[in-house]
Amino acid sequence: MTERVDAVAELVAAGGVVVLSGAGLSTESGIPDYRGPSGVARRHTPMTYQTFTGDAAARRRYWARSHLGWRLVARAAPNAGHRAVARLQHAGLVDAVITQNVDGLHTAAGSTRVVELHGRLDEVVCLDCGNLTSREELDRRLREANPGFDVTVTAVNPDGDVDLPDEAVAAFRVVDCGFCRTGLLKPDVVFFGETVPASRVARCFDLVERARLLLVLGSSLTVMSGRRFVVRAAKRDVPVVIVNQGPTRGDGYAAVTVDAPLGRFLPTLADRVVAAPADVSS
């Protein structure tokens, strides 16, 4: 792995880096990936926007599962990979972070200028009046509406829900918007089948086009939502480096690819390119 670290370090040390991160960066925080080594895609079908808005039973099932899964996501802490990205940014080498993740862990690790491409799971939006509230507030209201609803779970899916049997879902009560009183509530994240806001996409394209290097971390780039930024970088002659466990659909655009655990590779990279504080004790 030393040769790969050296190759990436040489590019990162020049600065002007924009990071594009995916679910693989958060697996070591206990949040699984869909398609990586801990992937759950084959056994878990994520909720689509069309199903969520059009099927009351599906909505109840989603909120019952998400109500429990959210607690596990809320307890997740940044791992060594997140902290290494923040360290690179604080050293002036990383200009911005574009993340496909909805867990908020980049910000929790201390990164700034983070564009959350798919939104944040800790915020809830009313689809009728547009009011935005915290997930903590919704959690309180759901607990009040469902006293005694407590199922032991040990694993959370990548989109912040858990698997529950039908009988555990049947009695669950969903609450409406606390502001307008009738609106449908939805996590302020982009569901499958939903479109990322155009202004957010435009901001990401601008960051990529101004970058000296696009560093992709923990994304298989299977869907166009993230892959389009790799394609844009290649078209603008911005070098692309991909660090991921397993192949990605962007490998053909990359100047360097590294297959390695991010929690090990990124701290090593940061140690290589960030100067240690001077010893002023002597």
C-alpha cells in the first residue's frame, strides 16, 4: 500500500482538493454500505419517493423502521477516515467536501464547506408547507404517539432504517407536520426516484471544475448522482483519485485507484502530507 499512498500523497500535497465521499467512508462508524464489502443491497430495497408519497401503509412501515434506525444513526461517531479528511481540510489541502452520505459525520468530525448532496437524516421537512424541523423533535413526538413501541435492533440499513416484522409495524402511529398540522413529513433526504435540487448540483459542479484534484472516497459510483462529478472532472482535465474497497464505475477516469480500508489509508495519507506541529519546547 506504500506505493499507492506515495502516489496519492504527491497529488494531495499540492492542495486544491475536493473530496467526493460515499457510504464506504461511514462503514467503520457502524453504518453499512449498499454495495461494498458490507453491502446490503441484495437483501434490502430502499424506499422510493413515489412509494413514500403514494402509499400510506408503506409510509407507516418506513417511519416505524426509521424511528428505531434513527437512534442508531444518531449515536454513530466519526471514524478515523472522517477525522483524516477534516485534518487535511484544516491543513488547507482540501477545499470542500461533497458527500453522498446523509449521516452528518463529516461535519461532526470538524469538516467545513460540506455539501450534503442527498440531504441530512437529522432534519425533517413537511411536503405540504415546507417547514423544516429537527429529527430530535420528531423523535419526541413519535415516542409520545407510540408509547411502548420498543423493538431491540442491532443493525441499521444505509438509509437509516431497520428491518421489522409486519406485526411490529401494524400498530405504529405516524404523526403529521407539527406546524401546519396536516402535512406529510419526510426526512430531508433525497429518496431513490427523487431529484437532487438543481442548485445543489450546480454548486457541486462548480467546486469540481475549480478543483486541482477530485478525491473520491468510499463510493462505488454505481449511480449517476455521484459519477457525474467524476465524468465532469475528467472532461475538465481535473485529475481523479479513487480510494474504495472494490472496483468502481469511475475507475476508467481515475489517474490513481486504491483498494484499501479508508480508516487505515486516510490517516496514513494525512500523516504523510500534513506537517507535524513544530516542537517549541527546546
